[in-house]
Amino acid sequence: MEHVYRGKTWTLKGYAPHTKKNGEEVRLRVWESKCEACGAPIECRTPFDYGNSRAFGLRHCSEHKGL
């Protein structure tokens, strides 16, 4: 499964458990794309009802963050 956000393609890689602040256990979707500076893989996590989550706004790896 793929999701395109502002021209950047994210590929669904799997799911991860997460505990919400209220103690509820949920699963998050784990997405992967590539750093725009070096091509290294980057990852974000979203709820199942992700819509246009701000998590997809990630553009760079930790080394190139702030470019």
C-alpha cells in the first residue's frame, strides 16, 4: 500500500503497537520513504485513520534534518 503526500510517496511497511495517554492499546501504521538529501530510508507512524497526517511531512533523515 502506498500513500502520496505533497508529491512524496510513502510505502506501508507494517504495524507497531502503541499505548495512548489514556492507557488504550492501539496499532499504528509504519510507513517508509527516502530522505530527499541522501536517499536514506526514513520512517513515520500514523494511526489507522491517517488522512493527511502531519507525520507524512517528514522530508529528511536525522542527519539532514533542518535542510
